[in-house]
Amino acid sequence: MGSAKFTFGAIALLLGLGVFGAVGWHFFHAPIPGISTWTAIGGCGIGLWLFGAGGGFLREAFAGEPASAAEVALVERVRAEGAVAQAVEEHVEADAALLLQLAGRGVDLDAERAIDLHFFAPDEERAKDLAARLQADLGGAAKVGPPRDDGEVGVELTIQATPKAVAEREHIEHRVRTALRFDATHDGWGTRL
């Protein structure tokens, strides 16, 4: 959007509205001292011209040039960060509930145990790449499943960790970001009772 056109359009539109307001005040409420009826009618013409010019500038500003590559990249980064933040918050809530369930069943949340981390990738190639990256980052053993009916491929990484550590925000965010690098999703975790 052309910022100069937007600025000029907004100013002209506001000035036009201001002139219309003054003319309306003159005709419908109380005459403004020193302004004749003919001057007010002339002001109405100026107000119409300013209003029209402002609308034209605003139309051009909003219909104008396509976004630059830098603007598109910025919008995509903001969207990606929003997706990461939303996914992390959802996992934080789900993991808190899972920790309560595990504690209620007598699981020691501070003791290391086998934890299965679940992911879904859009295809087999990215699933294998994701599995390799996860193993390099977190250790453990990765399994890549067969494609599902929708074409997605499951990845399961089994690591030794404490349930509390796996549920920490930093660990969740790392898993979510790693999955997104491969256009995949992190689908939570579980452990055998």
C-alpha cells in the first residue's frame, strides 16, 4: 500500500468532512458570523472536492502496488511465529493435563522413563528427514510409519526423559519449531504406565 497516498487521502477526507460539518452547522444550526450563504455554498463545493480527492487517494492506496518481497516475507514470518505460539500454548495446556493424569496414576514425574514423541509429516521423504533431525537433536530411536489414507506419515521418537522435562515450554517449542521446518506437526507425547 502506498503510504503517501494513504496519508494524503486520509487528510483530504478529514478536511472534506470538516468543511461539510462547518457548512452543515451554518445551514442547520446557527449561521457562522462573517460567512454568507453563498460563501457556505462555495465551501460545500470545496468540501465535495476534498472528499472526492481523499476517496480517490485512498482507493489508489488500497488497490495499488502489490506487496514487495520484503513485505510478503515479513507477513509470512509473523504468521509462522503466530502458528508456533498457538501450537506451543495448546501443547502446554495438554501437557499440564497429561502430567496431572500421570501423577494421579502414581507415575513419578521426576524419574526418567521412555517417552514417545509423536509427529506427522506431509510425505515419507520429509518424515525421514524429520526423524533424522529429531534423533540428532534429542537422541533416542525414531520410527517412520507407513503413509496414512490422507498421505501423512507418522514419526515416533522414543527418548529417555522425565515427564516434567518433556512438558517444559522450551522443550515443547523446540519440538514444534523442528516439526515446522519439515512442514510437519508435533502431535504430543505419551508414556507407558
